[in-house]
Amino acid sequence: MSVESPLNFSKIEKRKLVDEVLTQLQEIIQSGSYQIGDRIPSEKDLKDLLGVGRSTLREAIKILAHAGILEVQQGNGTFIRSTTNELFNHETSADRLYELLEAREILEMQMARLAAERRTQKDIEAMEYHLRLRNTYLEEGKYTAYIKSDIQFHLAICAACHNKILYKMYASLCESLTKIFNVSVVDIKTYEDNSLFHNKLFKAIKSGDRDEALNWNQMNLEAFKKKYK
């Protein structure tokens, strides 16, 4: 039995399926056809309507859930939690975001410098491992795994500083950073791949070039902050 498309879903044929699913789901959510609290079509119906596999659909729903747009209730379905991709809400004000990004910049700049000076071969291998996973997951559109690996890459840089207090300070920011990254990646039209900065940062730390590490880390931070100015 075929599934009719009452809300103008269309078959997806482009390469980056997860991106296309994210875009279509957000367009439908924001179209006015749904209200907060409404349940979206079932996984089976969405698969048929969009013409994609279960893993692709689940990845898109997972990232929308992590961004606070959808809420998955096991056994009941998936519901609309927000009809907009809002970073600023009662939990994250504009002032709090500014303070978080400022704290991130202060810590990560120090991390880049110390890691370039103190990294061991074991540290280099850990950074390279998480960076490789980060880049692979991004290319495959596995965004939740990509964000997790991105955080782990930066934590590996922090670990290379060999300063336990600094590590605890940075780790305490990671939950909030993860939330911001989840919201950012949902906005496919404006999201920019900054893998080049990460790759160059790693190479600079690996070679022990403190100035280059600081330079590429600053470029990465500026590229991210530009989105919220």
C-alpha cells in the first residue's frame, strides 16, 4: 500500500541524504502544518515519503532531537518540541552564549600553545584518532557521531597540555559546546565545514609549532563565532 504525501514531501535523490532529510523535515515543521506537541509521521511513513533508508532517517531525527526541535518518545512516536531552530531560549541566553564562547576562546588558545609544547607521541596518536573519526563521520553525514568526535578531538588537545586543572575546566564546557554544535549543524544552509582548520591545527601541534597552532586555532574560533555575530 503506497503512502500519500499530504504535506508535500518529495523523494530525495541528492548525494548528501541526511542534509536533504534535515532540510525537508525542518521545512515541514516550520510550514504551519504542525504545532508544538504534534506527532510527526511514523518512521515507516517518513521512509516511504522521503525515499530514504532507516539509518539516514534516524540520523536526521536524532540530530533534530539533540538540537531541541524534536522529542523522541519510545513507544509513542516523535513529537514537535520547537518549530524553530532557536539557540537562544530560557536555558541559553545571548549573554550566556557570549560568555561561553569567550571562555572557550581563552581556554582553547592556551590549550593550543601548551599542547604544541608538551605533546607526547601518545597524545599525537589520540588526537589523530579522534580527528580521523571526526572527518569521516562528517563526510558520511553521521552528525551526532561527528560532533562527539569533534569534542573528543579538542579534549585530546587539552589532555596533551598535561594540566589536570585545565582539563577539568575545559571538560566542564563540553556539555554546553555539544548543545551549540548540535544546533549549528542543523542549519545546513549556513553551516560551514572547518575541517581544514582542524587538520592544520593538528599538524601544527604534532610538529611542535606553537605559533602555527595558535594561528589555526584562532582561525577556527573566528569562523565559528562569525555565525553568531
